[in-house]
Amino acid sequence: MSGRGFTVNKDWDNPVEHAMPAETRVPAEVRLRTVLVRPATVLAPMAGVTDTVFRRFIRHASLFSRDQGTEIREQISEDRDRESTGVDAPVTNAQSGCGLIMTEFTSADGLARMRETKRRRYLTFYDDEHPIGAQLFGSNAETLAEAARIVEETGFDTVDLNLGCPAKRVVGCNGGSGLLRDLPKIGEIFKAIRKAVTIPFTVKFRMGWNNSQIVCVELARMAEAEGLNAVALHARTREQGYSGQAQWQWIAAVKQAVKIPVIGNGDVRTPEDAAAMVADTGCDAVMIGRAAPANPWIFRQIAQYTATGSYERATNLDRYRMIRAYFEMLLAETEATKDLPRDARLGDPVGKMKQFATWFTHGVPGGAKLRASIYHSRTGPDVLGEVERFFAARSEDGDIAFVEPSDGAMDFREAALVCD
């Protein structure tokens, strides 16, 4: 946490190590009115992270295994061909282990004002991302309602209201967690959005502004009364940012207070954590944020544990294939959007890979050396060459094969703030 605002640390403060509960596991499914979330796991909306490439990357994470990893590039190409012909993609939410994915949080004010081409960039998704929810933030009820209508017309399965982001630039506009100090205003927003759309409407919020202003139970009851279809609680206050421990007891309190589904969020790093959250709180689903970029297999691992009582851990070869596949997805999306207006293009794939290198190599022995070499790379072949050299020395069977990608010099951009 910096002095200027809240940023997301990739380390947790004194994380609690949970043993796997003997009986309790993450529910097989949860229903948000008309939308079935199966399994009951949700990818949290994260600015600068959960764009269409990363969302599809998570959706396809079930393909990242020792036997299947080399097939991912062919699978991605096949999926794009299916999308162009209208044929359903083969990978479903149940197969990937992630029941619901969410967009980056999007400004309702900006969405209502921006050109159609720019909306396309922020609201782009593919057929194999369903079910998918779009998250909005703002403070004007009418503007949020109009943005929610745009979300529904675009084809999203759900719309979510952000009352959790602690960033000063968002709170300063009375958005995100800033609204937690004005429950009557939240009530007006709930009414306006609920009236504007027919798709499931959910809200993600924090416990309150600080420990002396805990409003999560009252807010959840208000959401239920206004016809929302689920609530998601990040069990920290705005004042906490991402520091300290998530206070799961408040998730349990919200669950006891309402009958609509309750999604728990905060400090879920492993399948053990996910099962422990359900055991401790009784929540209906588990939402995972910063653990997902560091361990894209976490949803599959939770699904494996739910089905079998155990789960596979990623090998060096798995991680190598994962990094390659993500970068190649970035290149493919850049190529697919290159002829669109500038506002609708993906942007800089090499810069994005450098951003994600800090996540993907988090906790990897020697990962700092790989990150440093990636940060000094300027082209696609340079980046993949560094990844190749790093993992070749750590391969169990030496079968890593490097395939030369397309070239192109690009500059590195600062990583976007991540918040929820």
C-alpha cells in the first residue's frame, strides 16, 4: 500500500495456512436467478488484469496439463475459427473449473459517453467466455442505469456494481468503496439499475469504510430488498486496502442475514483456503482475485478437489507452457484487432507480458532473474527467448521446444492499478 493510494501486493500479510476441511468443499453450483454458475467459483473483476485475453486464458486453464499443454495454441486457433462461424467453442465454464468470469471494472460515466468503437474495446468478449458479468462503477444512478442497459444489450449474462475499489482516484469521485459512506445513495442506485435491466444484477462491496463503520450486513439486506440476485463481500474495509487479514466472520454474518446467494472474497490463495472459507462462513460461492494471475490453475484445482478430494500442482513445464500460451494469445488478439480504430485495439502485447511476468513468476524459484530479463526485452522473440532459456534449465524431461513468434518492437507501459 503506497502513500498515494491502494495498490495490490502480490504477497499476503502473514497468510493463514488452512488445512483441507474433512467434509466441506466449494459448492458444485450456484444459481443467480437465470444464470447457472457451475462450479460455484468466480474470477474477480480486476482493473488491468481481467481483459478478454486473460479471461479466456483462465477459461482454457484446464488445458494446461503435462499432457495437454502443447495443444493450447491449436485450441485457441480452433476456438477463433468456431467463433467466426457461430459454432460453440468446446471449452465450457464447468470444464475450466471457473463458473463465472468478470470484466475489468468500467466507468459508467465513460461508458455512457464514449464512442461505440471504444465501448467495443472495454466490452469485448467471445462466445466461450459465457457466463460472463460486466462490472460498473460510478455514483450517478441514472448514468449507472444507462450503462447497465448497454451491458445487457451487448450480451453479458450479469451486471455487477462495484462498491469495493479503494483507489483514491475512484473514491474521490464517490465511486467504489467511497459510496459505503452513503447508504441512501446506494439504495437509489440499486433501484435504478434493477429497473433498467432484466439480467441478474449483483453487487460487490467491502465491509465498510473502516472498522468503526461496518455496513456490510445492512447493505446486503438492502440489496436483497431491492431485488438484487447475489452479493459478493470482500471481507476487508476500505481503510485496510489489501493489507492485514480478510475478516471472514463478516461473510458469515452476511450469509445469515440474507437469503440470496452470498459470494465470499478475500485471502483465497489455495483450494484449501476456498474450502475453509465455505466451511467457516457457509457462503454459496468463492471469488478469487490476485491468486488467479499467480496460479491460473487454481480454479481447476478447486474443481479437482471438489470432485476427487485431491488436486494436481503445476510443474515447471506446466508453467512454461502457461506463459507461452498467454503471450501467444496476446499476439493473436493484437493481430485480430489491428485494423480496428485505435480505441478498440488491444494495445501493447509485450508490455502486457512484462506486467504479467510479475504475477506468473511469483513464487517461482529464481523468478526475479526471469522478470529482470523479460523487462529488458523489446520484442516478442526476445521475451519468449528469455522464457525458453529460463525454463529449459528447469525442465524435468528437457522436452521444451521453442517456436519462433512474429517480430515487432514495442515499448513497455506501466502496469495498470488493480483493484476490486
